[in-house]
Amino acid sequence: MQSEMEQSSANTEAVALAHAWLRPGDDVQLHGLLATAYNGRRARLEEWDNEKQRWSVVLLREDDDEGAAFGEVPDNGGGGGAESSVSLLIKPANIVRADVGANASAAAELQRAAEETARALQGELNEARRALEDRQAQAGTLKEKLKEVGWCLVG
């Protein structure tokens, strides 16, 4: 069982981690939640709840490319405003920055392309090595034949 000091240190580390890569206003994607209906949903970070060690997030409408908060009425210049929106408290471990998810997909695609290119280049290198070995063997054979006929090669 953790001592009070260890628990305090762990809490301090959790806060530091939570603030190291997330900021209020960031768009995020939720994952690994027991309430599975929210997994994969996008949300916007509101603020860090230090007491509960969780981020307060507002769900974003699924059909909105602009990222308006769920339940908000679009402001068409008439003064509108936000209606009640779905707000949740989420552990940092259940949050991935939305741009990281997109970048991860792009990185995975780049990784696959790089591996394919590396395989192709390795194949070309192996062919070049075999060709060099063949040429070296031919050169050795020619040297032996030249020695037989009395030619002396330097090198």
C-alpha cells in the first residue's frame, strides 16, 4: 500500500503528465472508457480538475467538422449561444489528442511505405552484391589464365 507521501508524489506526476501534452481547448478523442458509447467520440478539453485528477471535456457533435460543442446552437449572428452540453470528467489515460490520432495514421502509412522501399532497396543491393561477386570471380579466372600464358599483372 502506498504511503501518503508516495500517493502525493504520484498525484503530482499525474498532474504534470496531464498538463504536459494537453491544454484547455484541445480537441481530443476518447477511448478505453467503461461507458463504451463514448469511445471514439471527439471532445474539447475545458479544464483540469485537480481534486479528481481528470479533465473536464465537452463532447463535440459527431456531424460537425467545425468542432462545435455538442448541444451548442450555431451562432448565426443572432446572438444565439450554448444550450446545455454534455460534459464529462475523463482520466488522461482515456484521452488522445485528435491531431495525434490523425498523425498516427499518417505515420503508420509512412512507416509501411518506408518498409516497402527498404525491402526493394535491400533486394537491389543483394543483386548488386551478387553481380560484384560474379565479376570478382571472373576477374580471378582471367588472372589465372593470364598467368598460364605468361603475363604478369601488377596488383
